[in-house]
Amino acid sequence: MRAAAVVDVPRAEDDAAPLRMLFHRLNNQLGIILAHAELLEAKATDDAYRARASQVVSSVLDALSTARDIRTQTGAERPDEVGLGL
């Protein structure tokens, strides 16, 4: 009788771990930019500066949404994140 060979096959979620970490870092960095832009927007004394800060806030929110869409399309979400809009 032959012994069955044990093959260590990487799971799909293990393959996605580095990509999830990159998305986590990207979201953290975008969150920092968003916080700074919101602070500038709130503290702006000039309408032109306030409008520019609002544009940055809007752009960062779009970037966060795009990162979320890419994460979903590439399958880099953990099963417990699916459908949560994280």
C-alpha cells in the first residue's frame, strides 16, 4: 500500500493577503489625506481655499471608493468583508 503524498496547496485567501495589506495601507493613507483636507476645509477663512479643500475631500472620497471597487474586483476582500462596503 502506498502512502498518499501530502501537498501543501496555498489557499486563495493566503494569496490575497499581501494585496489586502496594500489596500489597508492605501486606505490608511487616503484617510489621513481626507482628515487633513477636512480640517483645511473647516479652518479656511477664504472661500477660494474652502472650495479647493472641498475638491480635495471629494477627490479622496472618490479614490477610497475606487480602491474599494478594485479590491472587490480583484477578490482581495476577506470573506467577512464581502458586502460590508469596507
